[in-house]
Amino acid sequence: MLLDGQQRLTTITILLAVIRDIARINGAPGSDLARDIQRDFILLDEDRAVFSLQLGTLDADFFKNNIQSDPPNNTKATLRSQKLLLDTYKFFRVQVENKIQGLTLENTIRYLKKLKNTLAERIKMVGIEVNSEDEAFQIFETLNDRGLRLSVHDLLLNFLMQKADSDQARQRIRTNWNKVIENVGLRKMGNFLRFMWVSHYGDIKSQALYREIRASFTNDGRNPVEFAVLCAEESTNYKALLDLDSNVLKGSIPYIRYLIRNLDSDRSIPVLLSGMSKLNENSLEKLAKLCIDITVRHSIIAQQDPSRLEAAMYKAAKSLRAAPNNLSENQKISIVKEEFNRINPANDVILSQIIHTELNRDQASYIIKAIAEKAQSQYGNIDLSEYTIEHILPRNREEGTWEGFQEPDLHIWNIGNLTVLEGTLNRREGNNEYADKLRTYAESDAIITRDIAHYHPEWSAASIEARARYYGGIAVRIWTGD
């Protein structure tokens, strides 16, 4: 068993493969060097084609085909870990080729041999004999409790394996853990584990997550296999959220897309995970809409402390997850509403604060179009997918224009300075002066744009504030929190 240093040995093997492949294209001396590297370092048993290093189940075949085999049998990377293996090979290939560029054949082979010898002769390994796998896992955790800590998922997998009481249990843990990796990928594993835990048990900071999970095995008698199974099941829902899987999310798709893509509301993921477990399709849609309402009202328009929103989301996630299954769908939704209502700002707060609301590009794409759609409802629908976000006071202004604004950049992303405009009109209108813009706005089918000329013959800071208040009256009818 390789206790620690898997990544280092994998990296060394990749670099040896790079030296082998470059050497082989450099004539007879290079072919001999390539043969020696493959035989002495990459292969363990040449007759049986057994390699010196075997990766985990998910990456073993890919690593063998693309790195260890000579010549490589290139196969497509399907996991992020596999892409990283290929990226590492490509990185080393470029670095080594840059080093030998311009060298004679003799000096090229000399450099490659020197690099190979450095890897072969200056790497030190420590062998530790233990009496059981349990002792091995304890040593692993001790080694990684010093200096730069391993990630939570590395430590957690090691802990689950340590707690397993049989080889069969360890195999089940590994099988389910591989499922988590396939669903989530290593990059997002820490986020997933935290969101899953919050969804079940309430708020926990990332730094304390591993300690909290570990303690639960002692305090709650948690079973390691059952926990691995739970992680695998929850990772399937997590993947559906991140992938916006319409087969799973169905009618909730547009709301969840707005939450995650436009409003960047990762804090809503725990309560959505709880909803996917506890609610039917229609109620999940209501839950996603509630999450949007409270996010827009509380943190975007009212600009209140986002940590309070996060706390409310996490409490709602835990309470919904703990709700008895015999409650009605409305009762379950009411649990969430109760938590959200504690922080939901009153409409008069929305109306007073909206004049200070600034949006980023993604927020504007959702919020301004939602306001446009609401305002348009009594005039006939329009296809807002063909519309772009228009800055009335433009971002890029020619010198000597728009001189009525002392600090124009302060107003660019203010909600009152934004509207929607057909893409064709937007491209034609560009960064014109306001008088020219008004003629273009008059051609728009969007009522909130066409009405600008009627209410604002001139554009100023006061116009932007008035426009924001107008939007506020529409906003409280869209994002009600109910």
C-alpha cells in the first residue's frame, strides 16, 4: 500500500514518460534511453505488462493508456482528474522541449539522461511497517495533520476507510466514493460536502467541516458505509443542480438557472438539496422561486447583510430536511417561508433602497428583463431573449459628451440607468448622445424603453433616481417573497 505521496509519484511517472517519448524521436541513442526508462521505471513486470504505479479505479486505465504505455494509446479524458493528467504531461513536454531546443543530438540525449538520473537517484522514500490497515490510515491522517493540510475529501475518505470494519465495507465505501467523484469532480468536492452537510445539519464553516463530520461518528454512532452511500445519493442531486438537468429539475429549471447563473447564489444550494429530497415537482418550483425572491429583495435591492441571508437559507435547509414526511406540501413550503420572513425587508425598504442598487452584468440580465416582462404584460408579450441590456448613460463615452454628469461612472450600473433594447437597435445606437438614443428607444417594442422619451426628455442623475423608483414599484410585485 502506498500510504502517502501518490501525487508525487504520479507526477514523476508522467515526467519519465515525457523523457521517454522525447528520447524515442531522437534516433538510436534516444530509442535506447526510452527503452531503459520504460523497462526500469515505468514497468514492474515487462512480461506480464504490469506497471510500477497503479492509480485508483477511475483513473487507472486512462493513466495506463495515455502515460504508461509505450507508445501511448491515446484515449479521451472524461473526468477532470484525467484532464489534469494530460495537462501535466503537456506542461512537462513543453518545458523539456524548450530546454533541448537548439541542442545537438548528443547534448539532447545527455540532458535527457541527466534529468532521468535526477529523478531516479535523488528521490527518497520512507517505508513504514504496520500491522493493520487501521494503523496505516491513522499514520496517513497524522502525517497530513502537519504543515499544508489535505483537502476535506481526502481526509474524509481516509477516515471512512479507517472506520470500516471489513474489506467488504471498504469496497462499498470506495464504490460509492467513486460515484461522488464522477458526479462532482475533485474541484467542487469541498463545496459539495459542505452544502450536503449544511442541508442535513445546519451551518458549518469549511475549516471545521472535517472535524464536525468526524465527531458525528463518535457522538451519533454514524456508520461509514451508510455515510458514503448518502454522499453518493446527494451528489447525484448536486450534479443535477449544477448541470441544470431538466430531466430532474423539470419546471424548476428557469428559477434555478437564475439563482445559480445570474444571481450567483450558491448559498441557496443546501435548501435546494433539501427540497429535492422532500418536495414534489411543483413544490420544488415554489421553493426555487422563494429563494430568488428573498435573494433579490434582501441582498440585491435592499443591500442588507448577506450573512443573514446565508444563515436563513441554511436554517431553512435543515428545517425542511427534518420535516416529517406526513406534512403536506404547503406545510413544508411554509417552513421555508417562516425562516425567510424573518429577514425579508418590507416593501418600503425596497422602495427607498432601490435608488442605490447597482447590478452586475449577470444580475442585470435577469432583473431588468424580469421588470421589462412584468411591465409588458398588459401590452402583449415580447421575446426578451432577442434583447440586450442597454446602459442609457453609456459605459464608453466620447470626450466632451454627457457633460451633465460630474461622476458618470458612479451611475453606469445603477438599476435606474438600465433598460432593455433589441439587439439590432442596440448595435445601431451605440454610444450616441441622449437625443439620438431617444429616437432609437422610440422604435423599441419594449414598453419600459419606449416610455423613456415620454417621461425623461433629458437624462440626469435625477432621472436615474426617478427611473429606479419606477422599477421599485414593479419589483415589489415580482419578487414578493410569498
